[in-house]
Amino acid sequence: LVSTDGAVSVFVEMSQAVRERQRAEESRGTQIWGRCYENARKLALIHACSLDHEATEVTEVSAQWGCRLAMHLTTRIDRLAEEHVSDGEFDALAKKLLRFVRDGGESGRTRTEVCRHMRALNNRQIDEVVQKLVSTEEIVSGTRPARSGPGAVVYKAIG
């Protein structure tokens, strides 16, 4: 299929946005974003064919749809990669703990919950991971008042 002039301009605009994103990303992101433009063109083709199976052109509407979907999916993949791909064992533990604390929502996670979740680690190792996340301002540490006795230590994700 041939692309209309409107579709070509949409693809050119998207290609520029992807190149800017690749420059801003680290090496991990450039590989993910490298396929975004190609995927957008394929999705636009699928959209055009789904509207009219005898179509001879990819229209601007199909191009916009394909580009929006490709950008959304690539952004999601990039975010998931950032949350799960690590540079080593310690980084993997930090990301695991950060995901767990983040899943705790507004109320956060207590130290007890963190220790249960990270039970393969000893207290010193847990403290090191928590300290890294606090120092990089990914989590904050505080206390939650208890009905009786000392308050519980609570960790909450920032952002």
C-alpha cells in the first residue's frame, strides 16, 4: 500500500520524535525505541486494511492511529524494562524491593512486610538495599503509630 501525503507527514513527525527519544535514553532505551517507527508503519497498515480490505492507501487517520499505539506500547515496554532489567544482583534486589514498596500504595510497607518479602536476605543486606533506595530518593522511611508499644517502621515510594 502507498501512504498519502498526510500519512507521510505523520510518519516523519513520529520518526523525529523517536530519534529525540533515542538520544535521551541510555543504551537500553535505544534498542527498544529503534523498532517503534517500524511498528507504527505496520500497525497503520493493519488499521487501513481493517477499515477497507481493498484499500490502496494508508491514510493520515491510520498513520495517526498506528503511531499513537506504537508510542504507547513502546513507552510501556521501556517503563517495564526500567523496572525489571538490572545491572547486577544488588540492583535487582533494589528494584524488587522498590516494586514491592510501590505496590503498597499510599500506606506503604512496614519493615516486617519488607523482611518477609525479602526473606532470602539477612537484616544487614535489607538495610543496605533500603539505604540505597532512601539515598537515591526512591523511597522514604517513617513510622506509623501503633496502638500499644513502639510505632512500626514504614517505607513509602516517592513518585
